[in-house]
Amino acid sequence: MGKTTLALEVARGAPHLYLDLESREDLSKLAEPALFLRAYEDRLVILDEVHRAPELFRTLRGLIDEGRRRGRGTGRFLVLGSASIDLLRQSGESLAGRIAYVELGPFDILEVVRSQADLNALWVRGGFPDSYLARDDEESFHRRKDFIRTYLERDVPQFGSRVPAETLDRFWTMLAHNQGGLLNASRLAAGLGVSANAASRYIDLLVDLMLVRRLRPFHANVGKRLVKSPKTYVRDSGLLHALVGLVDYNSLSGHPVVGASWEGFAIENLLSAAPPATVASFYRTAAGAEIDLLLELPGGSIWAIEIKRGLAARPGRGFHLACADLRPARRFMVHGGSGRYPLDADTEAVGLADLAGQLQEASA
């Protein structure tokens, strides 16, 4: 659920106070944070962009403990902000036992898609609200380009990164062109003229900021030579297309990245809908057995998912070899349309929205 949507859902029907810490006016209200926040003990306080003021965590700890002694234990603060290692470490140290983490993504397929046109728009533009809701594809594209520039130049340095914005932009773009490929830090480092260790740090930073997904290989004792390198994906499809320079559905459809873009888009939407604590990975052997996405659901059930954009596509031989190795409980082939139908006795073809809905039901 998008950040703003979650805030409204939590606050609906209850008195609340919203503070945007990117606003100087709101931030100035917290010059004496304990004094100010005690005046709103009877409300839900929403602190947006809290990474702008990480020193607040110590104050929140004291206020939460005071409230507990008076029988006000939970639901006092909704803290929103971009992820960073430092931020999570500070919040974890200050608020251990007092905080629960929820990863919030952009709009997903279950929130906004009602037609094939909606699906294509979400795929092309991505899920950031300003991009998805733009008047046209051109405006959406420019909003994403502006986001990339300002995020790298203004926001990333606030997380303690000393990587030049231009270097990180080039690196992120290289990952975009390698969407869904195996991670080769040495090759990426050579392309940037930096060390492999530096390239690994750049990957860690982009993963920590939830801009890139590092999908781990599945490891099992199956007597096979397994690929051990992770695959990487730019998480938001709209940002991927902006990095590669693709403005609309027409330009995307004829570009070499189209298949990998759809795969990453499908993975993000399925993981957004999957039950909490679901473990995601992929499976690949040196002999060519491969599964695009493995989901190990709470309880241990494994779903094997092949991802194809074509409506008439069928899983390849590698998928069936991999399923013979792992014997998953369920087998699906996600396609770019709607509806579902059996491909064989074990495998079902299903539209992305349908499978996302099925995963969401498993979360209930």
C-alpha cells in the first residue's frame, strides 16, 4: 500500500496529527519535541519523512514508555520515511520492543488495475503516485527523471553516502540495462572504473534504499551444480524505464529490456501481495534447469512461478527440469493477460493480477 494511503487508512475515524518533516514549518514545531508531542497524547501522530530528524527516536522512546505506564501502549505514532541502514539501526536501538516495521511499496496491481490499459500504464509508469497519475506519458517520464536526479543529489547524501551522484546514476543505469541478470560486481566495477568492493557497496546502498532488489538463488541439496550469484532488478518499473530512456508503451514494446522489465514488474507485484515472511528466490542449475521465482510461503509450501509476457507462452524445458528437482506444491506460468487455464496436469497459466489476488488471499 502506498505511504499516503496507509497513513489515511490508519488515521481514518480517529483524531490524528500529521507532520511532514520536509516542511520547515512542521519541523520547527519539534524544536522541543517532547513538550510538543505530549500535547497530542490523545491522537495518532503521523511523522512523515522521519529520516530528516532521526534524533526523534530517543524522544519517542521516552514518550512511549510514559504512555505505557498510563495504559496507552500501542498505536500512538505512525513513523514514515525512506529506508536506510543508519535509520533502521537507530530506530532499532532506541525503540526495541516498541516498534513494528512495515515495508511500503508504490501503487501495486491490486490497488489500481481494473483493465488491461491500467495494467500497461502501471507497468510503463511504475507505481510512484506522481508518475502513475500524471496527465500523460511524457509528463510521467519527466517526473521520474526529476525524481532520480533529486533523489541522488539531495536525498542519498543524507543517508551518509559519499558516492558522487553522477557515479551512482551511472551505476544504477548499468543495473537497469542488466535487469534480471546475474550480478557480476567485477564487470560492473570495470565499467565504472572502480574496485569490485566499491561496486558491492553501491549495490548494498541501492538495495537498502529499496531501489534495487537482490533476488537470492535457492539453495537445496539436490545433487546439482547450482548458480550461486543473485539476480538484480530495479524495483519500480517506471524508474527502470526512465533510466533506460523509455517514455511509453510503444517504445518499451520494441526494446530489448521488455522481457526483463515485465519479469521484474511481476516479481514486485507478487511479493507485494504475498503473505508476510514469504521467502523469495530463483532456481538455476548449470545444466539449464530454471525457475524465475520461487516463493516459500509460511508453513513451508513452495510455489514455482515462470514469468512470460506473451498470452500464448508456455514454460520451457528448463522449468520442467527444475520442478522435477524441487517438486514444488504449486506451479504457475504468469502471463500478460487475464484469466487462468491449465497447461498440463501440474501447471496453470494465470494472469498477474489473478495470481497476486490468490497470494493476498493466502495472507488473510
